[in-house]
Amino acid sequence: MSRPLEHDYIGLSEVSSMESSEKISSASSTVSTEEEKSNALNLKETELRLGLPGSESPERKSGAGVGVSLLGRTVEDKNGYSLGVLKNFVSGAKRGFSDAIDVSGKWVFSGNGGSEVDMGKGAVLFSPRGVNGVKSLGVLENANQQPGSAAPALKDVVPPSPKPVQDKKPQMPAANDHVAPAAKAQVVGWPPIRSFRKNTMAVNPAKNNDDDEGKSGSACLYVKVSMDGAPYLRKVDLKTYGSYKELSAALEKMFSCFTIGQCGSHGVPGRDGLSESRLMDLLHGSEYVLTYEDKDGDWMLVGDVPWEMFTDSCRRLRIMKGSEAIGLAPRAMEKCKNRN
Amino acid sequence: MASKRQKDSPEEEKKQASSFPDEVLECVLGFVKSHRDRSSVSLVCKDWYNAERWSRTHVFIGNCYSVSPEILVRRFPNIRSVTLKGKPRFSDFNLVPLNWGADIHAWLVVFASAYSFLEELRLKRMTITDESLEFLAKSFPNFKALSLVSCDGFSTDGLKAIVAHCKNLTELDILENGIDDLGGSWLSCFPENFTSLEVLNFASLNSEVNFDALERLVARCKSLKVLKVNKNVTLEQLQRLLVHTSQLTELGTGSFSQELTLREYSELESAFSNCKNLYTLSGLSEATSLYLPALYPACVNLTFLNLSDAALQSAELAKLLPHCPHLRRLWVLDTVEDKGLEAVGSSCPLLEELRVFPAEPFEQDVVIGGVTESGFVAVSQGCRKLHYVLYFCRRMTNSAVAAVVKNCPDFTHFRLCIMNPWEPDYLTKEPMDEAFGVVVKTCTKLQRLAVSGLLTDLTFEYIGKYAKNLETLSVAFAGSSDRGMQCVLAGCPKLRKLEIRDCPFGNAALLSGLERYESMRSLWMSACHVTMNGCRLLAREMPRLNVEVIKEDGSDDTHAEKVYVYRSVAGPRRDAPPFVLTL
């Protein structure tokens, strides 16, 4: 059951069956391309339709959403060791992405041409492009009403059983080495955190539509706001603001303790009128630039589009140091220069 | 023991029976509260069985499908309090499709005729509709306590019915449910002359309630002991509530961040100073170092501090903990990092339970905080009484776990979740087998274990060999072959609940437990190697088990993706949806 070629427009390729451990060993070096490809695969998939085209079972195309689970195969896998197989399925409790690996162990890859995935360990480090590539999928999934989990990261997770791992030095693509797959697949129900807890933890509800919880996404639109150099994120409800000015003022208040350099219990931030205006200078000046990540996963400068369009497409906010915004858009850089 | 004597000599038994009237026996047995003890009592002899069943007022049913409401009411005529659990635990993580079942309504209908004096209903992972809630509210005039944890199927409209009709309501505990939050007006439906509330928990509801109604409610319910509000209640509002409730033993605050004037802040501080009876504190969402100090006076008698909604940093936690000298249970987010856990180790010598939740479980790029193996060790060094741990981390080592159980050998609940599947020992890159091996070898009282990380069958050999008191085991992404599961089923005599996902266990493993499943509450296996034929074989061999397979669309017909096996005296389910196949 291999992926139909007509869906191969992004340059998918199929790698032959990973039946031998050696191949699995070498798989780790190809994992980066796997992720890239899987990213693009799902990107394309979610653009085309809700279900997953080209997946082995056509019945999987359903609006209810898809989830990922690792399925071991029994006798079908003749390799003598259990090969975890990623499989798509549509479940009533839908979540996450899926990636199709067929029964015989063929790996299906999708390409995302050019995204560099940094193979960090544990807390995985992405290059910004990789991040965006990954994030966009989650966003797209959500745009298609599929309740993605909070972090729409992707990964080809097809671990061979640990037995071969033991025989050789551990070489499972999922873990081992120092090379953990950078983009992690959204496995259904993993980590085992209860839904209510996900919702409370600075998660954008637009990304985390728990159908079975029946929460309406339109009641509020929480987005995470991060500020470079700040020790933690904040969360704001975009629906409570009517304009960029209001949002900007609120953010200034929220993050003033970081910009001014005071962060303690001795003062209530933002009450000092003088500091407020100084903040505005800081935020609008060369030091910080307000950016946001839109539905497509691109980082944009805040303020370009009409407010309603902005609230519709904004997924998260980031108060970036002006110097970092240089790569973002030429305009940002000009803006910085102009303020100086 | 009297029971033994009765069994040995029938003549004496008759004498005993006549000099020991049933009423007395029932009265005595009324003091036996634990349901396990009551089960034992009921097995002694027929007289005791009858005395027990007539005197039982509270029944706990761990799996709603293990028995039917008809059987229940036939055996126990005088029940006033029912606790029911429904779906398999993995439904918390979306592994069970919607409309799977565990609907309470059939039970309520039977209860309405048999237990018209029902007072308490506590449900976990069950489905309850608004219609059922209304039916409940109107069918039981004495109804007092409703607790819904992880339930679904209802909306805040259903709560309105409860609130409006249950004149004697003492407890309304709505926790972590998947419900339709249609607004906060349900709270305003408490009648103005209603004063009996003792427990009110609506912390996980999102909509804002009418604060004036809440304030009036709190003011007139003089017996209120537990109050947990939701995030929409501001600090200033909280202060107004606290003025009326100095007798609170459990408080869940709303959002703990608001711009307060100095005067408002000192009012808040003095309101907390009046809360000297608090044992439990939770909520505190968005708490910052600005206002946490206002809490300190209220922490004097705290035994349970739940900071799992508050993304505290290590410094904030370190400043807060010394004010809680009697802390026994602590729940935090991993934003406190290892440094925060060091503070736990140094400030909480009486700590018995620690739960560390991930603030960003699904984010890989922006990881704020996070705890590692060193935080775990740090806690164990200072908190020698620790016996319950739930620890989410991204890396762990075998040696760290060994150090932890060396410091704390009395673990009864050890739940370690290394969040990346198949993650090996961070330093040695080896499997985490030895970590769990040392846990089961050292912690002889271990009742509950959750494993994670890169694990081979060796882990399960250890578990089968040493974990003789283990009752609940959760396994995910672990094991090498059927042998793993076989070891556990063969070696753990007290095993009651086994839940497995994404492991290479197949039919041989499943069938090796043939003899075991009837003494267990349930078995869950999903994304393993079990086939339909294996399940059918199990069902055929063990007719008193319900063997259910949840079919997913588009799946292979021979593969059994989700298998749920449980013992039941009620026979196969009659309400199974089409995607649940009973074999």
C-alpha cells in the first residue's frame, strides 16, 4: 500500500522498506528529510481536504479529523520484530496529524523542500524556518476544523522495537543518539495530559478545539505573547481589544516590567504615567518590534492588515528585539532605522 | 474471629445468631465504611451477607458496566450515596471515541424508583445529559451532593436544573468536564432562600458568573467550607468573597493577577489573614510575584497546595514555600524548574505527594522551564516521606531514579512520564529498565506504577518479579515482545487495572492473562499487536469477561486497535454504539 504518485507533487519519495536494522540505523540520518517531507505532506494534505489523501485507507478521509497512533503490526510484519507503524485513523476523539506508513514497513516521506531541521535533543531546537513549517501545519489543520493538539509538531514516528536497538547501539529514530527527531508527531493522547489542563495552560484555543468538550472557539481568542528576554509567556484574548492601539497599550502594560527592567512586588506595573510613555517609545522605537505568526505560519509585522483580519489570522504574538526583526521583513528594518 | 468460630461449629453458629439479632449486627456493620471491608464482611456467611446489604448506605462501582442497576438495587436496598466510574481512564487522553457509553440515565431511572432517598451521586468519566440532570434534580427530594469529574454530555443548562430544584444541596463539584459552557447564569438560579451549600467548585467552567449573585450566595451559606471559583473572578472580587467565608477549609482562587491599588492589596492581604482554616489552596492562575505575598498569611495551615494553574518561577515558589510549613501535597507546573524543586526539597520536609505537570506538553520549540532528573533527586533528598509522585519531564537517567528511591523507599504511587516516547537514559543512552527495576525492588509497597522512556522486556520482568503489591500499571511505548506483558500478568498477583498503549504485545500476551482478568477490574490495550481472532478466542474462553473492541474507521479488519476487557456480572453491554464490538 504505497502512496499514490499523483499526490507526489511536492517531491515525495518512498524509501524502501526499513526491514533491516541497518536501514533503520541509517534512517536516523535521513530523519531530517522525513520530517521536512512529512511537514509538506501534511501541509498539502490539509490544503486539499480534511482527510488525508493518499493514505492507505480511503475511509480515513473524513471531516471528523485524524489522529495518530502508533500501531504495532503483528504477523503481517515478517521481519521478526515488531515494527511500530504509524497509521491514520479517524476517531471520534480527533487530534493531531497522521502520517502514513504502510504495513510492509515502507516509510512514506513528504518533503518540505529546504526546511532545515535542527536535530536537537530533548527540548528540541528548530531553526525558525523549521518552526514555521511545522507550525503552519497545525494552523492549517485547525483552519480545517481539525482539532490539532496544542503543538502541531510533526514527526515520523516509526520506532523499530527496542530489540534491534539493543543489539546495536541504540538507533531508533525516535530517541537515541543525540539526534532526536526535531519535529515530533502529534501522537493522540500523548503526553497523557487531560484536556482541561491543556486548555488552561496558555494554549490558544483556536489550536486546541476539543470537540468532545464542546467549547466554542468564538467566545474568546487567546493567543500567546512572548517577549524576547522575558522569562515566561503571557496570554491575551484578542477579542477584548478593538484596535491595534488597545492591543499595543495592553501589551505594554503587561510587559512593562521587563522592558523597564523592574519586575518585583514593589510596584504595580504601568501605573506610572511617565513609564508608560517611555514604554511606548521603547516598543515603537528601535528596541522592540511587535510581530505575529499568522495562519500560514509566517511571521508578520503587526499593523499591516485591518484589525479584524489580524484577529482572524493571528496565532501568536512575539515582541521581538528590533535587531532580530531584520530578517523578518525589510519594512521592519526600515522602521527600526527610521526611529533611531 | 467470630466468623471463624461460626464456620467451625454450626451449633454455636445458631446460638450466636439467636443471641445476636440482625439489627445489632446491622448497626455494628454500619460502622464499617471501607467498601473492601464490606466485601469481606459479606462473604462470611449468609446472615452477614444480609446484614451487610441492608446496612450499606454507600456503594462504589469502579466500572459501571461490571454490574447493572437492577442487580445493584436488588442487593442493596438502602443506598444513599453512589459513586460510579465509567469510561476507561485513557478516555481522558482522547483515546476513546465520543458516544462510547457510560451514560448515567439508565441508572437514574432505576434509582428513582428504588432509591428515592438518594443523597449523593459522584460520577467520574461518565456521560450525563442535561435531561438526566433535570431528571436527577426532580426525582430525589433529599438530594444533597453532586460531583462530576471528567464527565461529558451536559451543559450549564443542566446545572441550572440542579441548582434550582435541589433544595437541600450541600455539594456541587464540577471538575474538569467536557461540557458546553453556555454561560454563567446557572449560578444565579440558586434560590434566594437557599443556604445549605457547603461545597462549591466551579473552577473549570469558563463563563463568567454573576458576581453579585455569587457574593450573596456565599454570604448566606454559613456552612460553606469549600469554595473554588473560576478564572473570571478577580482578585478584588475574591477579597469580597473572603470577607464572608473565614471558615473555609478549601479555597480555589480565580485569576490572581489584576491591577490593585495599595489599599485594595492590603484589603486582600487582611482577607487572607482571616483564612486561618485553609487546608487546601488552588487556582492562582496567572499569579505573579506581585500578589503572591498577600497569600502568605493564609498558608499557615496548608496541607495541600495546588499550583498547577499558576506558572510560577522558581524564585516565586521558593519564597512561597517557607510559609507553608505543614505542606503534605504539592502540585506545580514545570515552570518552577529544577531550582524550584530544590526549594521544595529544602522547605517541605513533610511532603508526601508531589505532582509536576508540564506547562507546555506539546510545544517543542518554546519550552519555558521544564524539570529534569536533578530536580527529582533534589526533592527526594529533602522530602523523605514522599510516597506519591507524578513527574512529567523531558529527560531522566537511571541513576537519578535510583537515587530518588534510595532516599524515598516508601513509594506507593510512582508515575514517571518522560514525555518523548522511547527516550533513553539521558546520559548513558541506555534503556530506562534499571530505573524501574530499582523502583519495584526497593518500593515494596508500590501500588501504582506508570512507566515511560525507552524500555525493553527487562522492565516488565522486574515488575513481574518484584512488584507484588502492584494494583495499577500504565504502559505506553514500551516493551520488546509479548514476554513483557506475560511477565506482568504472571507475576503481579494484586494487579487490578492494566492499561497499555502502543506496545508490541500481541495475542500471546493477551491470552497469557486468561486466568487473571476475572480478578482484575479491566484491561485496556490500544495500538498493540492484538488481532480480532485473539480477542475472539479470549471471549470464547472466558464467558464472564466482556471483551470489547473499538473499531476505528478505515482500519484493518483483522487488527484489534483498541481492546477493552473487563469482568462483569451484567453480561455484554446492551447500549454499545456501533463502533464497539462485543465479542
